[in-house]
Amino acid sequence: MPNMEFLLNCRRLPSRLTAEQVAVLVGCQPHDIPVLVRAKLLKPLGDPAPNSTKWFAASELESKLADEKWVGRVTAKLYEYWRESKARPNTNPT
């Protein structure tokens, strides 16, 4: 898997990207990608099983990243998710 610097500096992205690569390009953490998929802001290719590697189309991601409104919705959804996450009671007594 290419590192962050390689991915950000490559002239042409690979046609399929992993969740980790998408996170680098979107500017979030890999654990935020499932949040964006559930919110239908990102769509994995094909019909992957829940526990399989998710692949995303680079061409679609590039067009989405050029849309300022989409980037704003991503940011708002992540803020909302983490704000609600912090408000939930901790059900794991340790």
C-alpha cells in the first residue's frame, strides 16, 4: 500500500482506492470512512461483504472532492457523528 506522501504526489491515482487511501485524500481518519459510507456520502464498488475490504472508484472520489458542497456535507456529518458519539453513555464498564 502506498504511503500518504506517495498518494498525495502521484500524477494519476490508481482506479480503485482502499478506505485508508480515501481517508488520506478526503483528509480524515480511516475509521471515519464507514461513517461516510453509512451516510451514503461514499459508495464502495460492487456489493462487498460487511467484513471484506472496501474499494472505492478514484474517478468518482476526484469529482466529489472538487464539489465544495460535498466536502461541506462530509465535514458536517463527521462533526455530527463524533458529537453524538461523545454524548452517548459508555456501556462498556471497565
